[in-house]
Amino acid sequence: MMKRVSWFVSGAVAGVAAVGLAKKKVKATAAQLAPSNVARSVVAQVRNRGRDVAEALTEGRRAMHDKEAELRARRDGTLSSLADELQPDDQVLVDGQPIEPGKVIVLRQVHDNDHSGHRRTSRRGRRSA
């Protein structure tokens, strides 16, 4: 008989504890789904995506300017490559390993004085107009 009573009491205690935990979880979820909190999280997400879009637009514009500068240099005949600078017996080494000159892309940062503090990376090291 005592065995049954102890099992009954332990089951009742476990049930009360489970109900208490479930009640806390339901209250927390209800608080998260309150209209003010939902609106706040939506605004934060829109703000973050807006920043991402703005960064993508800025990066796209930079790439566009760099490509335009490269195309202008190619049109004007001022574009040069590493292969143009090498003598027939010269060798290009990357990490100590010889490679073909046409397989190397050299990037150089150029400071543009027209835009205060704005940096542009040009594929050929020339300023874009």
C-alpha cells in the first residue's frame, strides 16, 4: 500500500512541475508573439535587410566604376598587363612556384583624391574617372 502512495505522490509532483514549466513556456511564447514585439522584430529585420541592400548597391557601383575604368583604358590603349612588362627570359613566381604570366591578377589599392576618404580598388591600378 505504501508503495502505491509513494508512486502516486511522485507522479503528482512530476505533473505539477510539468504544468508549471509548460505555463512558463506558454507565457514566454505569448509575450514574444505580442503585437508590439512582433512589430519590433519585423522593423529590425527590415532595417538589417535595408543595410544589406545598401551595401550590395555600393559594392555594385564600385565594381561598375572599376569595370568602366578598365574598358576606358582598353579603348584608349593605356591598359597594360604583366605579360607586357616581362622579358622573354623573365619568370613569375607566386609562393616560390613558377607560373605563367597570364595566370596572375595583381590588385592594387588606389586612393582617389576626389572622394574624401573613399577608396577604390582597381584591377589595373589606374584611377577611374
